[in-house]
Amino acid sequence: MLLELRVENYAVIDNTVVEFAPGLNLLTGETGAGKSILIDALALLLGERASNEMIRHGAEKAVVSAVFDAQGRSIAEILEKNGIDCGDQDLILRREIAAGGKGRVFINNQPATVAVLKQLAPELAHIHAQSETMLAFGANERLRLLDRFASIETGPVAASYHRWRELQQRISELERDEQDRLRLLDLWQFQKKEIEQASLEPGEDQRLESEKRVLANAEKLYSAALGAHQLLYESDSSSAASLRAAIRHVEELARYDVKFQETLAALESTRITVEDAGVMLRDYAEGIDASPQRLAEIEDRLALMDRLKRKYGQTVDHVIAFGEEVARKLNEIENRDEILHQLRKELTAAAEDYLKLAHTVSKKRQEHARKLEKLVEAEINDLAMKARFKVELSSSGDQSSWSSEGFDNAAYLIATNAGEPLHPVEQIASGGEMSRVMLALKATIEAGKAPTAARGSSENGRPESGMRTLVFDEIDTGIGGRAAEAVGKKLKSLGQSHQVLCITHLPQIASFADQHYVIEKKEKKESGAVRMHTTIRRLSEAERTEEIARMLSGARLTETSLRHAEQMLKAKV
């Protein structure tokens, strides 16, 4: 659950902090005040792509941070897998976007990556944006919504599919026509010979670069090592000589006072260390080979490696790996018939494995599709619609229909008026109907993902952990009146099992809030110029009445709108 969100120098927001609570958190404000920007900032902490164009003008960087009350084995496993300490009950995320284009990520004040944020995101929050409404009905997204409802894991199907496709690719390479095969054979033989003749060793380029630096600076290194040797060991005034003289004096002291025994031992240890260092420096200086011939050999060798790296990889290790892959391909061509026979056997087995897994997934989808359509239809009709809803699954064992998601295709059909035939949702639903269908889907799917414990507080007074955050960015687009009130009730209901953040322009929905926040944009003088500043604050009960009255009547409050707002709030208690 999201406890706190802090945004600094992001778009029109200069510096704002907001604390959220369990239940339904409603955000309202004038158009352009920065409501959706706040949600975009939260999305950055869930791994969305960053742009330095969003840095507030005149600032060097934008910073977005959040505190989540997030405990659970899955979150702990993700953090542990990525070498990040779990810390206490709170999970602290921070992301910085620099004007120079580079950004940084911190999790529990430890450096991390955007990839880790993406791993954590499903465990923390789901953002259902206004723009998602149509996108969510793409072919892949329709299947993913059903899979989420059914808790279907498609990872094994995807792995099996990719194995089958890899075998197909290898067979295709071996079955190329004779002209292509001979052309590739010549190319691969040349590449293999060129890499083999170089006799590369792993990490050789790095070792030679280090040796080159030594040879190119041999005179400086010799002088430095020998000078240090003289000061530490060789000269009459060396450190070792001074220590030996000091030791003789301390030995005399120790004969009469035992407290100098420890000092004597420490000095003796220091003398040995200094003398060892001096000997090591002398040996290093004597071992320096200032051979111009060796330096020329190394430079020629590095030039050869650079030519190979430009063709075959960024490092010598990559070039060696490329050569091994070419050798494998040549071996396959030379033993073409035998290898093709083996690969076809493996391809048949991979296809059978894929079909077995895909059939299992398909059967589970069919079972849950019936459950999903009934639940969603009931949810839709709770949202002031009289509609029929159906999830239609079609399956094909034909290889052209195979994908990493399986071989199913899902269609969401709806009839919004009695007597009308079912048609795809994305083709016939209006904007307001689409918003309600999306909310019904999300409410149904997320209901199955709710924590088992009811919303409440733990023994230490903190909100109950395990509550996932759901964010709805103006999902009420295109609705009003009775439909808006139905959407408000549905969001309120979701707030019983999840923390819900919702941006709305509708007073009918705002009146259902457990916590109501207003986002305002005001002009302020800054360095002699007037700039816009966005703030967010939680409203008191009296302020809520005024805000809902404003939403009803506009900027000018009237006694009628205030009374109406009071009645709306009382009706929701």
C-alpha cells in the first residue's frame, strides 16, 4: 500500500508531498492542475520509461520517491535476488531523472535498476490509465486479462514455444538451397580460419593493454620504483635504517620498563613490512622490460584484435564465442543429413511438448472464461447498464496460430441494448460504456487478487499490509448522472479490499471518497518571474463540501450548490 509520494521538479510540480491512506483516495482539481502528472510520477517508480523533458524548467534533475507498506515473501524474494536488503516494514523507492539524460534508481536507499522496479511493480500497484481503455482490448491484452483472472502462468508455454522456434530456425538454415548453402559455407570457413589463426586467449586484450601501459611508461615506472626502494630500504637515511636505529633505542628502554615491549614488537613488525616493500619495489624495477620490440609486438597484436572485434564482437571473449558458433554451424553443414534427422526428431518432440502445455492452458482458460463473463456481466449491470457480456475463446492447433501465449484467441463481446446481437466491445461501446466495462473487468479481476485479511490496522496502528494499490486515472470518462454514482459505489467497494487512488472530475464519484485530495495550480513569483506551482492537500470535511460544490457549479459557489454537496456527502455516510 502506498503511504507517501514525494515529487520534486517534475513537470509543473516543484515540490510536493502527499500521504495516502487505506480505502478510496479521490483526487480532484481543475483541468491542467497536474492530476495526471502525479500519476505519471508514480508510474516512474513502477518502471515506466523516463524522459528528461519532464524535468521542471531551470532544475538540474527531477526526483520521485515513495514509501510503500509492503511486506510479503514475493517482495522479499525479488529484493534478495537483486542483492537489496529488505529493511523493515517500509519499502522506499526513489528515482532521479537528470537533465543530462542519465538517471538513478534507489530501493531502500541502495542503488538499483529500472528492471528491479518493473519486477516489484505487480506486487505494489496497478495503474489503469485513461489511455488504456482501447489498448486493453488488443488481442494479447485480452488474453492477459483472462490469464490474470485465472492465475494462469504462461512461462512454461513460452519456453516451449521458443525452443520449438529455435529448432525450426536451425533446420531452416540447414535446408537452404545449394547456392545459399555454399555461399554461407565459404563465409563461415573464412571467419573460422581468421579467428583460429589469431590464436586468441580469453581476456588477452585486457592483459596486453595492461602490459602496453607498463612498457610505454617503463622509464617512469623504473624511476618511481627505484626511488621508493631507495627511500624505504637502500639509503643510509632510509625508513628501514631509521626504524632499525629506533628499535635499538627502544630495546634499551624495554630492558628497564616492560611497557615498551609492545612498542618494540610493533616497530619490529613495521620494519619487516617496510623492508619487504623495499625488496618488492627493487624486484619490480629490475623486472621492467623497456623493450621497444616487445611494445611493437603488443601494439601489432592489439591492432589485430581490434580488427577482429570490429567484425565479430566487442571483446576478445565475444570473438572467441563467435568463432565457436561458426564452428558449430560448419559442423552441422558437414554432417547435414545426420544432424537434420536428429533436429527433426527434436522438433517433433518440442511440438508435442508445446501442444501438451498449450492444451492445458487452453482448457483452464475455457473454464475460467465462463466464470469471468458471468461476473463481469453482473458488474457491468451494477454500473447502470443493461448489457450482455461474453468471453469468446477460439483455439487452433494449426502451427500458424502458435505463439508464446498459447494458441487461443480471446474476444470480449457485448450487447448494450436488449435484442441486439453481441459484437466486439472495442467496436460498439461508447466512451462511457467502455470506461464502465473496463472498471467491471478490473473490479472482477482484482477482487480475486485481494488479500485474505479485511482492511484494517495492525497492532502497531499501521494500516494492514498486503493491500495492493489500484490507480484509476479518469476511468470515469464519458459518464455522468446515475452511471457516475454506480461507478463511485464500485470504486468504494474496491476500496474495502484494496487501496484505491482515483482521479475524477465528477462530484457523484468524489462524494464516495474515504480521503479527498485537491490538486491546485497557483502563480508564484520566483527569481523575479511568475511561475506556476502545483500543490496537493487533503481536504477537511468542510473543505470537501466546498470542493464538491465547485465541481457541481463551477468556480462560483452558490448556496444551492453547497446544500446539494452537503446532501450528497450525507447520503454516502
